[in-house]
Amino acid sequence: MKNYILTSACLIFLLMLQSCCCNDAEEPTGLIDCSIAVEMHEQYLSANPGNTGDVTFDFKEMQDYFCKIEEIAKDSSYTNLGFRVYFAGTPGPNGEIVNTVFFAPTYESGGDTFVMGELLKDHGDIGNNGGDINCNP
């Protein structure tokens, strides 16, 4: 459930961001009413006490990230672009591990989904709910 809620929120954010920065963008789908978003967030927090409840990203940084993805995709044969949101831990200010998420842009090739390794510093495999997805086909 927590994966669904956070992934849905991230996807909705990405759809809204994409529609803001591209002249040829279609109207985003999957938008949810604010009251439903609040209810879903409250359900997540009650089911996961002590976990991070939200993650904030800089708008300009995300715009630049999208533009870089489009640039790489145009110079390659990447099709069916998407994003995978990974839950992660990172050192906090006091050395404790804090929850975060990171985005991994994806594309399809031969019926499989791959992570665009050009935008990840480590070109190794990244887990996918128990399976591995190689960054390079």
C-alpha cells in the first residue's frame, strides 16, 4: 500500500511537471482530488508511523532532469520512456539513516524495461521488487 501511495503521488507530480514544461504535452491523466490525496497520505502515515511522510524536489532541478532525459532519448533508440521510483535510505544530518526516494528514468527494449544508466553514476543493476533490471541491455 505504501509503495502504491508514494508511487501514485510521484507519478501525478511527474505528469503535472511534464505538462508544464512541454508545449506539445497532453493533459495529464490520473490526477486525484486534493481531499483524496490528504486521505491517502493520512492512511500511509497511520500505517507507517515514524517513516518519512513526504519528499520535496526543486522544480527547476526536476525540469532540468526531464530535459536531460529527453536529450538522451532523442540521441538513442529509447522508446516508451518512464520513471521508476525507488525507496532509499541516506545519511541524515546526525549520521542516522533517513528515508528518501530517487527517480530512475526507464525505457523499453525488446519487451523488457531498463533503467537509463546514463543518468545514474553507478551503472550496475538496480533491484526491482525482488528482480534485477540491468541499466544496459
